[in-house]
Amino acid sequence: MNVPRPRLGVFKFASCDGCQLSILDCEDEILAVADRVEIAYFLEATRRPLEGGFDVSLVEGSISSPEQIDQIKDVRERSKFIVAIGACANGGGIQGLRNFISIEESIAAVYANPSYVKTLEKSRPIADFITVDLELQGCPINKYQLLNVIAQMLVGAKPRVPDHAVCLDCKRRNIVCVVVSQGKACMGPVTSTGCEALCPAHDRGCFACYGPSHQPNTAALASRFESIGVPSDQIRRFFHAFYSTSQEFVAEGLRHV
Amino acid sequence: MNSSAGIAPTGETVVIEKPVLGAIIDRLWRDGYTVVGPTLAESAIVIDQVRAIDDLPIGWTDEQEAGMYRLRRREDRAYFGYAVGPHSWKQYLFPPKTTLYSIEFHADAMTVKPNVDPVPSYAFLGVRSCDLHAIEIQDRVFLHGPYVDRHYQARREKALIIAVHCAVAASTCFCASMGTGPRSVRGFDLALTELEGEFLVEIATPRGAAICDGIPSRAATGYELGAAARIVDKTRDSMKRSLNTNGLPDLLYQNLEHPRWDQVAERCLSCTNCTMVCPTCFCHALEDVPALDGASSEKIRQWDSCFNPDHAHMAGGNNRPDIRSRYRQWLTHKLASWVDQYGVSGCVGCGRCVTWCPVGIDITEEAAAIRGDQQ
Ligand code: SF4
Ligand code: SF4
Ligand code: SF4
Ligand code: SF4
Ligand code: SF4
């Protein structure tokens, strides 16, 4: 097959680089696609300058400062297909915790010399500024899910990213439910799959780093948390930690103060 | 059915000293079986490999309620003094994830290769009556319809089954009301009743007899047969939950717009746990997983559930768009349309869906609520 290799770009906005590390962690598998994909821009891995257009762009990070708005628009213009990767890009991420307090308050709490800080009022997801073609959730993303999306695109299939609850994968792995067997709080029933139930596999509750599942029944889970004695402010934090842009999670969190 | 009648419908009933069960386990492994049975995990009694008698949860039991399971110590050293846990034999006969076949792409053709990975010969140790019925139901689904599932068939035909008559029921068990227990009546090669220092062993098939051949045993006395029957009777009498199946399919069909569906939908997380732990649920999803180098692709089958919104997604949209419709699908399939499809209820009263629902929704309570409002 002598088709031109698709050009792939990897872009970073406000983030910890963790999702890019998940990409780097794919090094063995990436070799398998080396002759099928051209990695044309990926600052974390190569020093190639930003030039030309991209068939697929992976975008990490939230939009948190004014200049990032122009940058993300530029990425959109250069890209045929944009995959927003991770909790930051799709849900505001951990830095979205500041969305719940005033910006002055959070700047004063973090920086010794706040006058140099140029920032937006809130940490916002990529989709607030441009059209995103596909979202991959998680803090960080799951490398196998990413590789599967790439493999599906390379065969010309529409990439499939399920958003059912973590519980389904928890049971597919025969993991014993930590809520039922130990009375631990677990966000799995309202959290989107993708991690293959990583935390329950290590005998702890999910803390929702993949964001809301499809139609999460947050009220039912929160009332279960109350009945097993989870304090109110902790329930709020469960819902507000990673996806401060999810209306369901934000609203549920605000009911527990 | 006279519950106190003689023990073995066919074949012989013998008595072995308890530790001799270890010799049977050894024999099974030597004969090439992979012995799986109850064993202690961190927070529950699960089903996993049993290499020796010490792998059994001797001296342990469980406390179960809707949405609650806790391991507890027993005062004695019973080998099988607990009820069913989160796992079932479904994990082994119909595994959560199976590669059905792979496809290799060549320049101008492709080849399809069925998955012919060798299948283990399992010996299931400690199968309860409800689960024997559940296996029989999955046999109807996978073997007795117009299409035979080769993957299930390969595992099922090889499996040797050692049943145990239940000496304790969990508070969530309701097999007696479903006519599926607690006494195992068929579908096993051997069946054990745990007496104080011995096991009563019913030998039901030639395969079971072959395993017991040469194992030190003696014929059971009339007293022992009676004692064994009384153990199971006591378990039956201790059962707290029940499900009234009288006219249930019609009752449910006539109440598809009952307000109870809205109420349960407010509590239900649509998390799929009930269907995953249910030993009869068979729904699955198929997926193509292409290799990164583009040279091949695999067809994967994974457990799926009517509580997964995606499961009802088809061209034109989702025909079960909310939790209400999904819960109703589960309950009406288990207790009504299953009977139309397979001639039996889809529920064997094992209670797993009740215990392992993270919010403790109880199928017996939901069915009773719909019946109660009706009468
Ligand atoms: S441990 Fe968490 S993810 Fe797993 S089944 Fe229980 S609630 Fe769901
Ligand atoms: S189980 Fe939950 S918190 Fe843990 S990795 Fe998965 S989504 Fe994140
Ligand atoms: S519906 Fe519930 S009680 Fe009935 S067989 Fe399934 S898991 Fe067991
Ligand atoms: S109850 Fe649901 S998951 Fe179970 S077999 Fe029926 S449709 Fe499938
Ligand atoms: S009934 Fe319980 S276990 Fe089943 S989907 Fe609803 S919340 Fe989950």
C-alpha cells in the first residue's frame, strides 16, 4: 500500500504533560506505526518546528490564558481532525478547581508576585473554543485507548470511544466491588470507562478522573455515599476534582457543602 | 418433591473423611483438570484456582444484605459454610472477554482464522443448586437454540461439576421460592453434603465415579442420609427472601407503565453490576480491534448489559434512552420475556444482584411492589 502517511501533531496547553507521557509510554507500539504515521510535531519528543497542516492533532491541556485562545484556533485551522486528550482538555482538569473560587483568591494563594500572572477567569475545555472531533478522557489518558483510536483511524473506521460506567469493566475484570464488600466510596458507577477500572483493581474507590459516564445518576450515588458516612465536603470534592466543566458533576457537588 | 427422600437419584452415595477431599482435588489436577472453586480473596469469597484443600475458605463465612457483603469468621472449621459470592461459573464457561476470530489482510485477499486456543478442562468444585440451574439456563441459550456457540460448548463439554448442598443461605438467597434450590437435584457429577467430620458424596455420573475410584470411602448409613437431608431442609427453612412467581410474566406485561419504574429509576445507577454478577445474563458486545500495523484485526466478544446505554443503540437512535426503560428491560427480561424465550425464568434466586448492587436495589422487592399495587 503506497498511501501518503498521515501527519500527526501533538499540542500542549495548560496541563502537567501527563497525557503526553502516556504517548511517550507507547514507544514500543509506536514503532509499529512508524512507517504509517508521520509524527510531524511533538515538542515533548522531537524538536521539529511547527509547520504546515496536520491530518490528526492530539491536544492536551485546558485553555487557561488569553494567548492560548489564539493558539488553539491556529491548531484548529491547521488540523483536519482534532482529538482532545485528557481531563484538562475535556473537563478543565485539576487546575479547574480554581473555577469554584474567585481568580484573585487563587492567584494570591499560589503566586508570590501575582502582578506577572496573565490568566483567564476559568480553566476551560478545548471544546469551548473550537470544534473538537473526538474526546479521550482521563487523568491521564489510557495509552491503549489512544492506540486503539489510532489503529481504528488508520483502517478508516470511525473511532469508537465508549462512555459507559467504570463498573462494567470492573466486572469484566472480576474485581470485587469495594463499595459492597468494604463500604468504600467509589465513583465508578457515574464515571466514564477508559481506565479498565484501575483503582478498584488496586482495592480503592474510583475518584472519577475520566469524568462523567453517559447519563450519570449522581444524586443516587451521592445519597449512597451519605449512607456509608462520607462527609459532605468530601462528596463535593469527589464531584469537583477533575471535571469542573461537567454540569452534572458541578451541580451534584454544589448540593454537598 | 419430597425433600427428605434418599440422596442420590442415581448411583451410589458414600462417605469420605473430610481431608480426603484433598485427595480428590489432587486426583483432578493429575487427571488434567483445572480445579476452580471458592477461595478467599481480600474482601470476599471468590471463585479461583483451588490447588489444595487449604485454598478453600475453611472457617470463613459471609454476611450479606442488599448492597452489602462482609467476610466473617465462623466458629467451626466448615469447608463450605458460606453462600454464593460475587463470582459465578459464568466467568469460566462464558468468559468476560473472548477473541472469536482474527482476520489477516493480504495484498488482494484476507484470511479468517477462528480462535482455536486450547480450552482448559475445568473441574468446578462447590457449585450450589442455584448455579446448577443457571448453567442449565445458559446451556439453553448457547447450546440448544438454532445456533450453537462453539466457545461455550468447548468449555461446557469438558467441565466436571462437583456440587455442594447448601448448609447456609445468605439473607439475599431466595432459591427456594424459585424452585431452584437449596438442594441440588441434577446437573452434577458429584454432590457433597458437609457433615461434621465427613462428606456425604453422591456419585451421579460415570465421570464422577472415575474420580472417586480408589479414594478411601465407605457406604453411607441411613442415619447419615437423614442427617444430610435435614441440613438442606434447615437451610430452606432459614431463607428470608422470596419471590412470588405466580402469574408473574403477565403481571409485569400488564404493568409496563407502573409508577414503580420511575421510582426505581431514581435510585438505579445503571451501573450494570446486577447483570454482570447474574449467572444467567448472557448479553455481550462484539468489537473489531485492528492491529496497529494494519496487517490484521481481531473480533472480540465482551460481556455487555442492558444497563449500558450503548447496548440499545442502533441505527435511528437508542431504544432504551433512560434508566427507567433500562431497569424495566432487566426486570421484565429476567422474570417475564425469558420465560417466553427459554421456557424458564431467567432468575434462579441466587441473590447476587441484590447483594452486589452498589445501592442495594432488590429484585424481589421491586417485583413485589408491582404485584402489591396491582392487587
Ligand atoms: S468497585 Fe466501583 S467501579 Fe467497581 S463495581 Fe464497585 S462501584 Fe463499580
Ligand atoms: S478508576 Fe476512576 S480515578 Fe481511577 S483511573 Fe479510572 S477513572 Fe481514574
Ligand atoms: S436475577 Fe439476581 S437473584 Fe436472579 S439469578 Fe440473576 S443475580 Fe441471581
Ligand atoms: S437482563 Fe439484560 S443483560 Fe441480562 S440477558 Fe436480559 S437483556 Fe441481557
Ligand atoms: S439495579 Fe443496582 S446494580 Fe443494577 S444497574 Fe441499577 S444500581 Fe446498578
